Amino acid sequence: MLVPRRLDPERVAEHLPRLYRAARSWTSSREEAEDLVQETFARVLARPRFVRDEDEMGYLVRALRNTLISQRRAESRR
């Protein structure tokens, strides 16, 4: 049985370049990608998170995508 472990904020920063590249491919500008990554990190680090199978990157990419979707929905409501 796999035991979830707490997401380590120190290790999360190691994934920043890959997350930025993913954000850049999904957005129209460098600034928008930077804002998206910053917002994702703020949300993820705001409270304790748990990951399984040492899959921090997968968790962070899903969080990045979900943050983008939330932002786009909010924009469409305005």
C-alpha cells in the first residue's frame, strides 16, 4: 500500500522551469505564463498537499492546468 507523503515546498521549486514551459505552451504571452505559474504556486503552497508515488510534477501540472481553467472561466464571466 502506498502512503501519501506531504508535498515538500523546497522540492516544488525544482520543477519551476518545467512548469513555466508548460504554462508558456498554454498561454499567449510570457507574462501570462509567469502569472499562471505564480498563481499556481501560491495556491499549492497555501496549505498542506499530499502526493502519491513521488509524482510531484504530475500533481503540479494538474494544478497548473486547473488554475488556468479557473482563470479562463472567471474571465469569461466578466
